[in-house]
Amino acid sequence: MKQSLNTPRSIAFRLLPSLAQLLPLNGLIRITGKRIIFPFYHLVSDEDMPHVKHLYSVRTKKEFIHDLDFFFKHYKPIGITDFLDSVNSGRPLPGNSFILSFDDGLREFHDVAAPILRQKGIPAICFLNSGFIDNTDLFYRYKASLLIERLQKDDDLDDKQKSLGNWFGKNHLPFTPDYLGLLKVSYANRHLLDELGLQLDVHFDEFMQKHHPYLDSNQVRSLIQQGFTFGAHSIDHPE
């Protein structure tokens, strides 16, 4: 049965974003009772990031600092130990709190984010994919983003459109002018991205050697010594 769009619940959900903008954040915190938040990022950079740009937006350094200033205005930064101690002891956290984290173990956590966080005294957790540390392999969706970038910027693809269309169709992927159908490739079929990379002369190994998208072991050890926490984010990032 199709749900009505005019039920009180449906109307409330449609109005909630607009109402939230009218209320101060402290009011929203009181209404929801949520006194701890868990903001997370992938990377912070002022540079072009072709391996992530077609997956999600990248915060610039200025935007990241603005985010942190906003969090500081309403919340206190805490580490994972503080949070776990509160959970295990049953004692509430003092005031509003936030725990900052970064996914995928990307190099910019070391190069860009960590110096800013140290300066501001903010702890953070970085979640690593063990199969990617030291740039030994590349997340399959990052491969998809690199391929999309190549296809969108290539001016010499006119003679390849038919073969590309056949390839997309054979693999049951939508073939559109922006080539974003590559984001439909699943973890189980990730080999298709390597196959297309060969056809398009996109070499993922060369990209990793040149750009070092992930943290290496020495950087991880250095960040641990600086007080940052690390956790597991799977071996090679399935769905």
C-alpha cells in the first residue's frame, strides 16, 4: 500500500528541516535530548582530489576551521576514552560533547587536519582500512571516481563512445554523459573498474605511487605519538 503524503507524520517530516532552521541549536539540543554528536570527515584539502570528488564534497582548510569553531561554540571536544568511560560507568558526560573522526585513513589527515587539530587541542579518531595502509591498494570507489574524472575530461572519446556504451550495457550500468553509472559498480564486481582502467590507460598503481592517497605506517605511528586514536574500518572497504 502506498503511504499517504498528507499524514501528520509525513507533514511533520517535511516541515522539520524548515522548523530546525528557525530554532537556535541549543533549543534543538534540549528538544532532542542529544548532547553528544559524532561529526566525521574523509579529508580536508585545498587541492583538487579526483579520487574522491565524484563521491562526496571535500572541505577546504578554511571550511574545516569554520566547522571546528562552530562545534567549539556549542560542544566540548572529547576523546573516545572519555566517551567509553561514561558509557561503562553510567555517568553522564559534562555538558554537550563531540567526538571527531576521519574515515579511510587518507594522507590529508596527517598533512592538513592533524596540525589544525593539535593547534586547537581537539582529539580525533582515524579509522583505517588495513589493506590500504602504505598505499598497497586503492578503494574500488576511488577507482570509479578516477575513471569518471578521466572520462569527463577526455576530449578524444568520440570514437570510443560506441565501445564504451557496449561495455556499460554489457555490465548492466547506466550509460550517461556524466559517466556516473560507474558508481553503481559493487564491491563484488570491482574487477570491472580495473578492466575499464586498462581500456582507458588509467593506471591505479601509478596514481598511488605519485600521489600517496593513504597514510603510511610511519605517519600512523607519528600520529599515535601525537595523541590521535586509530580504529578499524575493515580490510578493503566493502559496501
